[in-house]
Amino acid sequence: MALNHDKIGQPIGPLEKQYNWKDIALYGIGVGAGFKDLSYVYENGMKVLPSYSIGSVFEFLMESAIASDASLMGILHGEQDIIFHNPIPVEGTLTTLGKITNYYDRGENKGALVVAEAETKHSNGDLLFTNIFTLFSRFDGGFGGEAPPKDDVVFPDSAPDITVDDHPSVDQPLVYRLSGDIFGLHVDPEFAQAMGFEKPIMHGLCTHGYACRHLTNELLGGEPKLMKRFRTRFSKPLYPGVPIQTQAWKVEPGKALFKVVNKETGQVVIDKGICEYEEP
């Protein structure tokens, strides 16, 4: 099935999501927070991790994939860029409105990219964040479209300024999916094998949440309200239970580049990361 070019620029939404502190706590636990990060999981003085901004709009992500007519058996989350405008309150209603903005062609048998963008407002009237989603559709390349733009993220040739080790549970996807991302790849062994994996894999956005938690603590002093941008590329799959390390380089005041590494293999599972923030 070819990508549906008529859907470019057509509105998706508005989509609404009501949430409260229990949703925030569940998300926090899903990305590895616990007693060591109590403010992300306890309603007394709770703070909302910036990465909840994507955890709260899974419906838009799926609607974008469906609208594109991409082959769902071949679709993976490729990149995510989030721009923050205001802090995320602990409860309320989120309204998300967006559209597919472009398709990029990687070539025959190399897949295609589906790019969508959405803004999310809170019921208090604030614009909270803008999400730019890039979906990698493995089976939809070769349609003669524009090639993807070049990426200009270059890491310093030095040891990272920050390293944080962590160890997601072998059951981590079962918790994370309760925040809304119920795609079968992360829970159903037969589905995962049909997509070419040994078993269900970690949600890329779960690992993304681990990295965001690490950098919120290390760069922002545990203050999510200071986050301004969080951009990632999902480069390799990760199986549940595999230890990870987030590595970050401070390249200028208020800006760091980062990646997440599979500690067993050394493979980079999240690459080309950009974190922009107000200095605490």
C-alpha cells in the first residue's frame, strides 16, 4: 500500500486526554522512577517529567501512522523532537491538534519517513509543548519522493561530561504500556517475531523516558520546568532487562548532546540527542 499523499497537511485531532497525578506517577514508574526519584511518582510535591509530553499523546502518534497508510507491520518510531513552552501541570485536560507535514523517501527496500507535528494545550489555556514525530516505515520506500534531510549532530571527541547507569526490568514494557502505548510489538511474542525480533522489545519511548529522567536530574537539578527542548533518534532496538547508560556532553550553556548505550553490546540505542534547558 502506497503512502497517502492526500493526508499531508490535513488536520489530525483535536484529541483530548484527561489526566491526574496517578497518570503521572504511573508514567514515572514506567520509565524507571522510584524512591530515588520520589517527586516524579508521589503526589505530595509532584513534578511532571518533561517526557510525559510524548507519553500523553500516543493517540496522535497512532492516528498519524494510520492516516499515512503506512504498513503498520513495518512501522517503527524513528525520531522525536519536543519543544517546551510551559511547565506541564499535574492534572487537567490536554488537547492535541496536528498534521502530517512530509514524507521522505529513503529508496527502494530502504523504507520511508513519515513526519507529523502537533501542538498540545492545557485546559488552563497554556500551550505546553510541540511534538515533531518521525516514523520509520520499513516497507514504504521507493516512491520517488524527497530524500531525508542531512543530520548535523556531531558529538565531541572526548569523554562524556555525564554518565548515568540504569537497568530496566525484564517486565518494563508491561508497566510502560499502561500509559497508553499498547502496540503489540512490546508485549506479544508472536507479533514481535513476525516483525523480525526474537521477542517483545522495549518501547523506544520508554528508553527515551529513562534518558529524560537522567538528564532532568543531572542537568536541570531535578526541575522539569527548566526543560526547553528534548530531541532523540531511535537507532537500535533494546530488549527488556538489558542495562543502559545515558551519556551527555555539555557543548554550551543550556545545551547538551546525549546518547543512550546498550551496556551489554556497546550499541547506541538512542542517538543524536539534543537537550536544551535553562541553567538551574
